[in-house]
Amino acid sequence: MKLSFLGTGNMSRVIAGSFAELGHEVFLGSRSAEKACSIAKEIGFHARGGTNDEAADFGEVVFHSVRNVPSTFLQNISLLDDKIIVDLNNRDFPREYNGAEIVESLAASVQKDIPKAKIVKALNNQAMEALFANPEALRKSGVQSFIAGDHLEAKVLVAELLQQLGLSPIDFGPLKNAWLLEVQADILRTYMFATGKFLATPGFIFAPEAPARFGERRKGEY
Ligand SMILES: NC(=O)c1ccc[n+]([C@@H]2O[C@H](COP(=O)([O-])OP(=O)(O)OC[C@H]3O[C@@H](n4cnc5c(N)ncnc54)[C@H](OP(=O)(O)O)[C@@H]3O)[C@@H](O)[C@H]2O)c1
């Protein structure tokens, strides 16, 4: 499949590399086509590089990990019309973060920026270090990866790509839930920065089933 990446940063590099190794056609875009070509060469597996506009044009799925909406750095934003865009972005998270009110998720701003695109929030809760492991190791460890989006077929495709990386996709509903996944990233980074444990990854763990003790759940009065 044709997969492209806006920006040649940490996440683009590790995810593009992983998909290239799996045999996908990978294209990295950058503000500097020269830089993108050199990073593509570093990745190997026939990865290619060029401008962000070329990347937007190339991919059937476009991974967006530039900390700003695409209209701020693409010459031709309409290249992304009807494309599936995986939004990996999280808010900047200063160490003295005070919990600003969230008015709109980053994913929702990307959707507003490109109304015709199919945005899927995904991969914003695995640090790049978590993706150093190969798909088999990730699969064995049961790492979950949350996704949210409004377009079912786009979500199904992104879920399939996550599975290929060795991740277990968890459908977290429509794009309006993306803000929760962005807050999940704030929780994760609070823990990571405090402990230095960048392999931490969020997920649901299910408690063992057992007969009710001390009575079943009752409806409370609020
Ligand atoms: N790092 C992680 O572990 C991790 C995990 C989950 C989610 N995230 C999220 O993913 C996003 C990217 O993280 P990252 O660590 O990959 O960041 P990064 O290494 O800084 O990469 C971001 C890339 O965006 C491009 N860029 C920077 N400023 C730009 C501008 N003004 N206009 C256009 N392009 C610009 C640059 O690529 P070029 O120089 O090639 O143009 C840069 O390499 C962030 O929102 C982050 O919160 C990161």
C-alpha cells in the first residue's frame, strides 16, 4: 500500500521504517526535499523522500505528525481531499503543565482544516521507543493502540495497518472522542517524564470474572 508521511521527525521515521520493512511503498515529505531523501535513504527498504506536497499526493494513507494543521505548510491543501489522514499529534506538554481547557482536539482542527479528508486519530499514545520492537514482539506483549474517527472504512484500514505493526487496535468511537485520546497522551507523558519509562503504553486490562460479592451493581441517585 502507498503510505506517506508529513514531516521527517521521530514518529515519521520509526513508523515509515516499520511499514517499509513490511513491504509497503513509503514516501516521506519534508520542508526540505533533500532532508527527506536522505532520511528515506537511511531507512532503506526503497523508501522515498520529497516535499510535503509530494507526500500528500502520494499516499493512500497519510500520517500527519507535524505539530500544526496541514494548510500551514502545504502549497496545495486540496491534495489531501478524500485521503485517509492518521493524526498522531499531541499538544506540547511542558513539564509545568497546568491543564488548559480543551476547546477542540488537534484531530478535530485537522478535520476542519481539510473537511473532505477522513481523519483517524491514532498512534498518539505510543512513544517512538515503543515502536522499536518488531511486530511479533509487540503482538506478544498485547500492546493496545486506540483509534477514533468518523469514517468506518478509514478506521478499518488504519486498524489493519496497526495490526501489521503488531498493535491491537481499540476502537474508541467517533472523532469527537479524539480529545480523550489526546488527554490519554497527557496522562501517559506525565508518567513518562516522572519515571523515564518511555515503553509505558496505555491499555485496558480486564479484571477476572467472578460472581458478585456484596450485591450486584445498583443504580445510584445523583
Ligand atoms: N515522539 C514520540 O514518541 C511521539 C509519540 C506519539 C505522538 N507524538 C506526537 O507526534 C508529533 C510529532 O512528534 P515527533 O517526536 O515525531 O516530533 P519531531 O521529531 O519534532 O518531528 C516533527 C516534524 O515536523 C516537521 N516540522 C516541524 N516544524 C514544522 C513547521 N513549522 N512546518 C512544517 N513542518 C514542520 C519537521 O519535519 P521536516 O524537518 O522534515 O519538515 C519535524 O521533523 C507531535 O505532535 C507529538 O506530540 C510523538
